[in-house]
Amino acid sequence: MKIKNTKSLCPECGKTLDAEVFSEDGKVLIKKTCDEHGEFVNTYWGDYELYKRAEKFTPSITSVENPSVEDMTSCPDNCGLCSKHETSTVLGLIDVTNRCNLRCPVCFANAAAAGYKYEPSQDEIRQMLKNLRNLKPHPCLAIQYAGGEPTVRKDIVELVEMAKEEGFTHVQIATNGLRLARKEQLAKDLKAAGCNTIYLAFDGVTPEPYINNRGKDLLPYKLDAIENCRKAGLGVVLVPTLIKGINDHQVGEIIKFAFDNNDIVYGVNFQPVSFAGRTPADEVEEQRITISDFVEIIEDETDGQVPTDSFYPPSFVEPIAEVISRLNGEDSAKVTLNCHQHCGIATYVFRQKTEGDGKDKLIPITDFIDVEDLFDKLTEYNEKLERGKFGSHKRVLAGLTGNLPKMVHPSRTPEDLDIVKILLNVFAKGDYDALGAFSKDAMLISCMHFMDPFNFDVDRVKKCVIHYATPDGRIIPFCTMNSKYRQGVEQKFAQPLRQK
Ligand code: SF4
Ligand code: SF4
């Protein structure tokens, strides 16, 4: 059954093609035909019912007031950002080098294979930071340095300082952790410079996934890197690249590991592997893990404690930020997570020892809060606040105070968690510190399924919230950068390798 028409890419030549998304045998597929390279049919979401459930949470649309490109062609042929883009930049990315101290077969940037060095100067990086901060109406607040391996740059600490100088409130570094493992002082220096999070590639809790994904056993380095972050008080998010048959059976163990280290690890962001156009189509289908496969794996791996319906697309939480901002005197939220409903999925999970056998029990937030009722109420309150009638502020606060307790189930709430009090503090005072009590025990479990030319859908990139800044002044959505633009951008600024 046809679901929608969209546009996609030819995995062989990269040409933009008309495409159709449709359901068949309980799955969602995407098909397109290239005049030169024939028909491609690929899995888009592994489960039609879960696809439909996510479809209900269509995000808001925010337009960029100062696009660099007045769109004259069709998406994604003129990124920049263009005037057709439908979201602000929630996370800015800058590749600070394509050099790396590893040679991973699954790497996006594939640094060593490129045959050239791509490494923007400090001046170029400062300009890219400024370009992200100049976006209107929502200047970008969060930046991630990526690569290659960002920590091979000797000036990485200065680059963190530079991001803070330019006004970024959140700075994170995507890393394989090797240098952090070897140099205890690096974690301390990064922390002192203002780095908020280490976004650590972490494929599993045994040597095998590393040997398969990265070519060697890196587990000891990961453990040392986490230890050095702990000593520095530098927060860590674990980032497993999921590949079917390689580490999908370790999802439960990875979550357990995260909880065992929750003094310093506050989230796990699973990323199903995406494929370069040159991968044979049948191999892509064999190894593909979609978001619906991921939530089914989690349900299975946690013996049903974290079921598929405890997960929601990130856009689901949009009303929270809106209500907090309006109650605290702003017209709208500074950041809104309005990425496409089929790009990602997330939930908060708590862990508690059970009485009796003393075993660990995982409790997703949806077990003890009626989240859909809460968000319906918040949407209603937002409308009231937006209309701004006399007394609406007071009435909304009174409504929250009266209604929140009705949506919480105390008998199912983790011990010592006064969730009603925490939420009221956050809403009424904009007191994000109040969330500390919540995040101390909660683990954010999320999954973003980056696209590749096989499953590329322009509807999703138009609503992409993760954007690369490039040295030519453009700002390019992540999945278009990796499926279409990366080589061109890097080659334009490439230096011969011998200049290393
Ligand atoms: S992805 Fe966004 S910026 Fe790029 S062409 Fe499409 S709408 Fe424009
Ligand atoms: S990076 Fe890709 S998967 Fe993530 S929001 Fe952007 S388009 Fe969607």
C-alpha cells in the first residue's frame, strides 16, 4: 500500500530521484528507479505499525529567517541552509580534521581512505562557529566537534574555549576515546575549557564488536577513557554503532554498563549503521537495523521491561520546552526538538533493585507517568499562553499543580523520586537545575537512524536538526552532508597528506 511520494538518491550515482514509500508484508519500504542504474527497493522502517505510531507525532515547522540559499532547485540539491528548510539547528557539527588514529571500516568520514588531509584552520573554525550562532530566529546553542578524530588536533582544548567564547552553552566532542584513555590530563583540560560531554563511540562490552567494527579490541581504551572522564568530572554519552549480528545482542548489556557507570554516563545513543552507496544492495538489506527493529531489540533484550511503546520520537517533548519558555516570559522556546518523526526515538529509563530477589529492574518513565495525557495538557496550556489572555499564566500554573499528580502513579514511581515536585519546579521557575534530581537516576536511551543513499528521504532531511557548518560558509543537514556533499566540501579544502 502506498504511503507517500518523496525524493531519494541513486545509491550508485547520487542523482536525486522520485521515490515512493509503501508498506508490504508489515514493513515499510522505499523504491526508486535511476535511468542508468535501475530500480532500488530498500527497507525504510522494519514495522509498519510502529511507523504509523510515530507518524502521529509530526513536529512543528520553524523556518530559517536568514537562509544562505534562496531555493531555486529541489531539495537536497542546494543545501546551505536553503529557504525551504523546516527546522532550526539544534546541534551544530564541525569536522575539525579527517585524520584519525584508527582505521574503522564503518567510519563516515573514512579519513585514511580519502587520500588527502582536511583540517580547517582556527580562523575558519571560528567563522563556522559564528555562522551557526548567527542563525535566526534561533542561534545554535550546542556544538559538536567531530571528524576524523577531533582529539588528534593539538589545539582541541583551544577549540573548546573558542566555542565557549562564541556563546555556545553546550560543547561536546565525538571521539573514539583513545587519546582520552592515554592522557588523563586531556580530560581535565577539556573540562576546564568548558567541554560538557564526551560523545564516546562504544560498540559493546566484550572485545568482539570492536574487532569487527573497528578492526581491533578497543574495550580497554574505552574503560580507561571513561575512568579519566570520571576523574575530571566530564559527562559521557555512549554511542554504539549497531550492526545486525555484530552487537545487536549486546544492547541490554550496554544499557546495564551505562547504569553501572551512571555517576558519569548519562545517556546511550544507539546509531544503526548506515551504508555508503558502494555497499552491495543485498548486504545492506541483510545488515539494516531500523528504528522499529531497534525498539523491538530493546524490548527483547530487557525481557519486556522496556517495551516498544515506552519510546517516542524526540519531537514528542516539544510542548515541554514551549510551556517552560512561555511561563518564564519568553515568546517561544530557544530550542525546539522538531526533527522528523521517523528520524529518531527515545525514552528515559530508571533502574531499581527489586525487593525479594534483589535483581535490577528497569523502569521506563512511561510506566509511572501518563505521558500522552501530560503532553495533551501541555499543548492545551501552550495555546492558552500563546493567546496570552489576562491571568493565563496563573491559570496554567494552577492547572499544572492540580493535574500533574493525577498523571503520576506513585506505586510505580522509582523510590526517592518526587517527580511531581521536580516537574513543577522546572515548569514554574524554569529551574533546569531541578532536573538534576531527575537525571541523577535516569538514563536517556535514544536511537537516531542516520540515512544513506539507499533509504534517503527528503521529507526527513528538510526536518533535520543536526547541521554541519562547512568552511565555504554553508550549513548542511547531517544526512545530506554524508550522502551527498561531504566529498565535494572536503576536496575543495583538501591539503596533500604529506603536509601532516
Ligand atoms: S535539506 Fe534543507 S537546506 Fe538542504 S536543500 Fe533540503 S530543505 Fe534545503
Ligand atoms: S541527522 Fe539524519 S536522521 Fe538525524 S535528524 Fe537529521 S536527517 Fe534525521
